[in-house]
Amino acid sequence: MQKISHIICMLLLLCSGQVIGDSVESTNSQIFTKEGKEVTLSCSYKTSYSTTYYLYWYRHYPGSALQYILHKANKGSASKPAAGRFTSNVNLNLTELVISDVKTEDSATYLCALQAAQCHIYILSPYTYP
């Protein structure tokens, strides 16, 4: 039993990310545009993660739950966006949400978030010596 607790402790240490100093900050406080135009929202970020991490975009209407829009990894993979009018760009310290063909219902608060890639844990079958 003691060996198992040491293994679990080791996995927790390996899978915990360094979040000290990580930050995400909006670079636009308000944006005004007209219907049919294209608008770009951006967030700057700093992270201590050296491997894959994901940048998420959400939309919030007052009195409602957050709505997921999309996410994109720093290494290029992206999710399928909620609607075809949303795309995302990611570079070393900036993530952008591009909304094309802006509609009245796009008036909302937009939030960006940073998440480290999850640790992959492999469970191996025990080997029995003959």
C-alpha cells in the first residue's frame, strides 16, 4: 500500500502545472462597430507552460451562463467554432477572437482563458515474473 501512495504522489507532482506568474488580460475594454463589419478582440497572456496550452474564448450575456465559443492550442490545433463567423489567432503572447459579419446579438462581454494541456497518465498492466 505504501508503494501505491508513493506512485500516486509522484503522479500528482508530475501532473501539476506551474501557474505562478501566469496571466491573461484583455487589451480592449470596449469596441464599437456596425452590423456586417468584422471585429477583432484580443487578450495578452503570459505563461510558464513550455508545452501545449489552450486559449479559450467565451461570451457572456447579463443574467446568463457563459457560452463557449472556441479554443485554440498554442501549437495550432483548434476546436470547431460555435458558429462559422468566429475564428481565433494565437501567437507567442496574444490571442485574438475575430468575429466576421457582426450581428446585434454579438453585443456581449467576451472573456478569454488560458489552460495547460492535461497530463496524460498511462496505466500499465502488472508484469508477473515466471
